[in-house]
Amino acid sequence: MNTKNKAFLISGTIILMLTIIISLLSINNWTGISVVAFTTILWAEVVFFGGMILLDKILKNHEKIMFIVPYILIISSYSVLAILTSIVFIALLKTALSLFFIIQLILIATAGIALTIFISASKVVGSSNEKILTSVNQVNGLVKRLELLAVSEIGDKYAASFKKLSHDLNFTDISAITEEDELISEQLSIIELEVANYIEETSDQKIQNSIVHLNSLIAKRSISAANLKKGKI
């Protein structure tokens, strides 16, 4: 348990103890709605502090920036409203037990629905961002391989071509994974193999053929990435 969660646990324990002590000193009639409302206050405090302690674990599978503010707002709002409602009923509406239950059920249902919506939305966003990051890293890896080829032992011959390919690939939409990415990697592997085992009589033609093929694949990749984005709209 990290320091923040320890602080929430200690604070929550202290608040719960104070609530019990203050309630015992303040409430004279422990019948009917008083017991139910008192229990609800304790429950709301557990929900708040327990929710804050669980926040880090919950956020592991969600988009943090999108989820954290609504999560805290929903948990806090529910807890505060549940506590205030309980205090009002203990003080002023001791006989309205049915109304108390109705209000508490509405609060719980509203908080549950809101959390479900934000949890679902943050999962979708988190999954989408993960795919984008994977694509960016993958394309950046291909670009890096082209840059390394440009400064290889035979780079003088093909440096301009490799740099142009690197530039063209980098300016496609690198946030989308396309079918061409694997084919581009395969062509780079062919070039890298020829560079590593360079024989002028045979390697030059293979390298030139792969460069032509890479030009075509990068152009196709740009179209494929654009089509993928259209399909998401």
C-alpha cells in the first residue's frame, strides 16, 4: 500500500471513529430511522475512503485523464449527499422512513449508472490509446531502421533514397496499424540482409528492387491509414 492510500486509510478510520462517537453523544433516540440513517452515514464514509484507496487499481485498465476526475466527483457527490440526507432525516424527518429509503436508492442508482458510463468510456479510450501507442512505436521503429540504413557502410549509394523513404513513412498517419506495416518490415529485412552481406554484383539490384517496393508500400500505407480513419467516423 502506497503512502497516499495509507493516508486515506488512516483518515477514514479516524473519521469513522469520530462519526460513531459524535452520533452516540448526539442521538438520544436509537429507534426507527436513526439506526438506518446512522448506518448509511458510515456506509457513505466507507464508500468515499474505500473508493479513494481503490482508485489506483481501478485506473490500471482505464484512461486515467478521462476517468479520474469524474470518478472522484461521483464518489464524493454520492457520499456527501448520502451523509447530508441522513443528518436531515435524523434531525427533522424521523418518521419518513420510506422517503429516506427512496432517496438513498435514487442516490445509489444515479452514482452506479454514472460510474458504469465513465468506466465503459474510459476503457474504450484506454484501449484506443494503447493501439495508437503501439502503432506509433512500430512505425517509429521502421523509420529508425531506414535512418540506420542511410548511415550504413553502403549508405553513400542509397542514403538519399533511404532518407526520402524515412521522411515519407514518418509523414503517413502513424497512429493507425495497417497491413502494409508488416510488408514494409519484410522489405527492410531484405535490405538489411543485403547490406550485411553486400556483394555488388547481386546486392545492388535486390536493394534497388526493395526501394521501389518500399515506395509503393508507403504510398499504399498512407491510403490504408486514411481509409481506416474514415471507417471510424
